[in-house]
Amino acid sequence: MNSKHDSHIQKGLKIWFVIHFIVDISFALPLFFAPTWFMHILGWKTIDPIAARMVAAALFGIGGESLFNITLGIDAFTAMLNLKIMWSTAVIIGFIMALFTGAFGDPSVGIGLLAIFAVFSAVWINWRAKLQTE
């Protein structure tokens, strides 16, 4: 990649990584510190605060990676994108399975959360494809 294109890619990814950090932290904080309350608001039927905190930890880690490593180069961005694609794809599959088994008290909540992960997954796949074709 030429340095001008490299700079353009990095600028675009930095913006998305900051957005991703904000969304991840927005969900991670209440999941970690008040999992029962937050998941009740989201309409969960069964609440496991330990599992919720494990998800929060993943969100802290992935979101933190998004923010703290935005000064690194394309190789680091590629590695982060690979992680984000694997994480979001697994969550999407899990949410689809949960929707089919009626795990959400209110399916619209599950669909909304699924949509958030689907949007981010599409963004990450798109950026990863851009990096791969260059």
C-alpha cells in the first residue's frame, strides 16, 4: 500500500474503532457493575450475573483494543479486525439461536442487539476486505 492510501485506511478505521469503543463500553459498564438490573431492562428471561460479567469483560477487552491501539499500523489493525469479525460472527450465530429458542423475553430486544452486532460485523468485514485487496 502506498502511504497516502495507508493513511486514509488508518483514519477511517480509527473513527470506527473509537465508535466501537464507545458502544462496547456503554454496554460493558452496566453489564459488569449491575448485570441483573441491566439485563432485566433488556428483557432477558434468565440472568446469570457471572456470564454477564464475562461478556462485559470481553466488551472491555475488545473495546479497549479498539481505543488503545489506534496509533498502531495496518498489521495491528488487521489483527484487530480478525478478532472483531470472529467475535461478532459468533455473537450473531448465538443470538439467532437464542431467538429461535425463545431465550429473549422480548424478541425485539434480541433483534435489536443482533442488528448492532450485524452492523459492526459488516463494517469489520468491509474494512478487512479493503485491507486484503490493497
